[in-house]
Amino acid sequence: MQKTLSLYDTTIGKKAIVAVTGLVLYGFVIVHMLGNLQVFLGPEKFNAYAATLKGTPPLLWGARVVLLVSVILHVATSLTLVTETASARPVGYRARRYRTTTPAALTMRYGGPAIALYLLFHLAHFTFPGVAMGAYAHSATDVYGNFVNGFKVPWVAAIYVAAQIFLGLHLYHGSWSLLQTLGLSHPRYEAVKRMLPQALGLGVAGGNILMPLAVLSGVIR
Ligand code: HEM
């Protein structure tokens, strides 16, 4: 009996799912960073921002469900694509030469799991159950206090900084691949194709790294 091909059965369909869910997660990461940068405005403004998010349950839970579904689809579909590519060549290469690949492309494979581990650590630290990483008590309302006390601990700040480097490379390579898949191969788009992913990767990693460093250096207290 002939089976109808669903979107998920084709490589291009899977790539589309990875791209769309990647874009949703990209959007979240940028909005989350811009929201967090309000920490530079002081405790009142930052805690008021956090309280507004928590005080709007339909918005909060709607965003959580969309994010969770996107993360699951993004990870599961990427893993399926990786295993399919590997099984398409059952005999491995005798010697691998990464001539056309970039360090960002290599970190894609290791960066994904690293970001997933970071996310679990990050949620346990700030959201649920809220694990104090130093000599302070986690507060459900004083998010500014959790933020400052958490990043005062150098190894915690170091984990955040390292994770943002992985994230920046992942966003850089992810957006580069997306532009490639969209077929922007005309020379006129060469500069956009090169610079947009660099600006996005550097912008997100830089903005996120700024926050733990600002606490460690005493700019945010
Ligand atoms: C230095 C970078 C980051 C800082 C300072 C930061 C800060 C925070 C803070 C303070 C919260 C808790 C907010 C609250 O209790 O109201 C939070 C929650 C969260 N963060 Fe981050 N974050 C960073 C990077 C990231 C990244 C890169 C991701 C995703 C890859 C991420 C995903 C989340 C998620 C999913 C939540 C839970 C939101 C919810 O309540 O459902 N964060 N973050």
C-alpha cells in the first residue's frame, strides 16, 4: 500500500521544522536578553518587570508551552537529521578533513547538548526549584537579588559566560544555514549572508555576557 509522504518524512520537511522552531527560540532569546538588560536600570524596575511577567498567567503559560514544544521539536528533529546523515554513509571516512567547515559548524554538534545542559542548570538556578548558588536565600519575588547574588559567585558567572559563547556560535551557524537553505546564493546577498549571522551571534552572546561580568566587576550591585 502506498504511504503518503508527510512533512516529517522528508529531509526538507525536517529542515523546515528545525528552522521554524529555531526562529521561535531565537525570538525568545533576543526578547529575554532585552528584558534582562533592564537589570542595569536598578532593582525596582527589574523586579517590576519580573512581576509583570509572572502576573500575566495566560502570557506566561502560553509562552512556556510554545517554548517547550519548540525545544522538543528542535532537538528531536535535529537529532533525527544527524542520525540520518550518518546512516546515509554506513562506511565512515578513513580520514576526516574539515576543509569547508568552520569552527562554528563543528561546535553545532557539541554546542546543542551544551546549551541543553546549560538550560537545565539555568532553570534550576533561577526558576524551579530556585537553587541559591552562594550564601544567600533564593527569593520568589526579589529576582534582582537572586541575579546579583548568583553572579557574585565566580564559577556560576563562568558557566554563564561559557554557555553564551556556545549559544553565540550556535545562533551564528544556525542563521547562516537558514539563509543558505532559503537559497540566498546571489552575490548581491553575500554581505548580508556573512554579516547578519555574525551580528546576531555576537549581539546575543555579548549582551548576555555583559550581565554576569557587570555583577562580578561591581557595576551592578
Ligand atoms: C546571562 C544570560 C541570562 C540571564 C542573566 C538570564 C536570566 C534569567 C532570570 C533572572 C530568569 C528568572 C526570571 C524570574 O524568576 O522571573 C530566567 C528565566 C529563564 N531563562 Fe534566562 N537568562 C539568561 C540566558 C538565557 C538563555 C540563553 C536562555 C535560553 C537558551 C534562557 C532561558 C530561560 C527560560 C526558559 C527561563 C524560564 C522562564 C519561565 O519562567 O518560564 N535564559 N532567566
